[in-house]
Amino acid sequence: MSVKYDVVIPCATKDYVKIAHCVKSLENLDPHPQNIHIVAKDRLKVKSEIAYTLWEQEEEAISIEAEEITYRRPKWIYQQILKMTQDFTENDWYLCVVSDLVINKKLKLFTDDRPNYFISSHKQNHRPYFDFMEKVWGLKKQVKFSFISDITMFNKKILREIVPSSRWLLEKCNQYLSDDCLIGEPEIYGNWLDKHYPASYNTVDVKVSMYGKFVPDLYRSEEIEEILAKEKNTDNDIIAMHSWT
């Protein structure tokens, strides 16, 4: 029997132009999700043929507000706290997908009922993420690779062992965050999993084709269409079109 899960997609205003492509590409997930939750400031009318699509109002998605975050990038931090503490999904399992990502090939999410964690072809080893892990949880980097791939399967029960509440995590962020000490939710969760539940997950390598622009130079619809048409018949599993702030 397939594991039941939801999808959570936090979507900032700058990525509204990409969200329909992201949702459409979820058809490449195996199995399909039960529900797709789009977390955004505005009600986005994006439909899916594979699952119910639900709007979660950004300001009400968790019990804290972005304005309470003292670090200079509050929206980015808020999104990460949301990913780790949300409780609006129907299922304990939920897949977080960034809104500027398009899944270009079939991705199998579970093997033998264990989640597959996708290891990106773009290698990362950002020391500030691991400094935050060590200060808050005494957790050191457990593996040689990075868990950051912009598509991460979480389990609520395990997350509650790590983060008791959004308020608790907010306090830790306000206590420790700086440019040299940053929260990176995939690294926290993945390394916790490897330390405490090492036999509970699988790793799968994925090829990521990455594009990026700095705000306010935003993507145009025609530009996105051109990128996806060019990538369609490649062997890249994931297409990322980041808008950096």
C-alpha cells in the first residue's frame, strides 16, 4: 500500500508567475499526493488534476508572524519555520517543494515504505547551517553530502521531536541567527534523521538544472516557457528557477 502524504508549497509574491508550472509538474511524483497546500499571501487559483489544491493564508499558516523575526531576512526564515512546524496537512508525511521548482522527470518518493531523500547534483556545504544545528541541538553534520534539494519529505512526528512548536523555534532563531549562523531546515531534519533513525530513509541522486536571477529582475512567463521547452527532453530531473533576494 502506498504511503499517503500531502504537498506543501510556500509561495512568495515574486514566484506567483511560476506556481502553475510547479503544481503541474507534481504529476511526475510517484505516488501522487492526496492534497496540495499552497501557502501564499493571496488566494492563488491553481488547479491540479491529481489532488485537491488548497490555499493556506500565509499570515495564518502557523502561530507566529514574520514580523517577530529579528534577522534581516524575516520572510525566508518564516518560510523555514513554517516548513518545520505546520499542522494543516491531513497526513503526517508531507513533501515540501519550493515554488520555483519544476519536476522534469518521474520521481519515486518511497522505496519499501521508506522516504527517498533526493541528493542534488549541485553540491552544498554551507557552514552557517551547521553552526546553527550545533548551537540549538548539539547536532553535528552526520553525512558527507547535503540534504538540500528544494524537495524534502518530512514527517510530523519526527519533527515534533526536533521542534516542539513554532514559538520555540522562533525564540531560537532570534537568539542565534546571524549571517554566520543560519537555519537550514533540510540539513537539520536530514542530519537528525541520520543520527537517530539511520535505517529509516533512502538516498537518491538527482540531476538539477539551476537558473537564477536577483530581485527585482523577475522571470517573465515567456522566459519560463522557453526554459521548460529547452529542458523537457534532457535527463535533468529537476529544474530550478530561483529569484534571489
